[in-house]
Amino acid sequence: LGFLCEVGPLSLFVSQRLMPPGYTFDADDGPPTYVNSTKTLRIAKDDAVRVKVVGTRINTAEIFCIGSIRGDYLGLLER
């Protein structure tokens, strides 16, 4: 599990393993979101997140990246 995001022209995937501990997928409450254990932070579609690129794969037609939101200053930006 995880979510896809766009970083300029790049497509980036953030796996649940590269999120801070305690984030879980919640499909029951409104639109599908990732919510932290205290239910104070929700990552939903069209939210802005700060990510760190941890890996890339380059094909002839596209560049695909793996990202992380685990770390200082990473994750959901204030709305």
C-alpha cells in the first residue's frame, strides 16, 4: 500500500513502509486517506506533501521515483 503523487513531471510512489510509524490506510471515513495513530493528520487526494526521493527508475518513455515522508520536515504541509 501507499500513494502516488506528482512532483513536476515525475510520478512518485510513497510506500506505507516509507511513512512514519502509525500511519494507516482509512477508506471508511469519506475519501480514502492515510491517517496517523492520533488521527490528527490525514493525507488525502490533492493534499501537498513534502517528500524525499530515495530511488529512481528511468525507462525510455518515463522516469519513476520512490519517495519517503519519514524524516524531519517531511510529510503533510499545512493547509
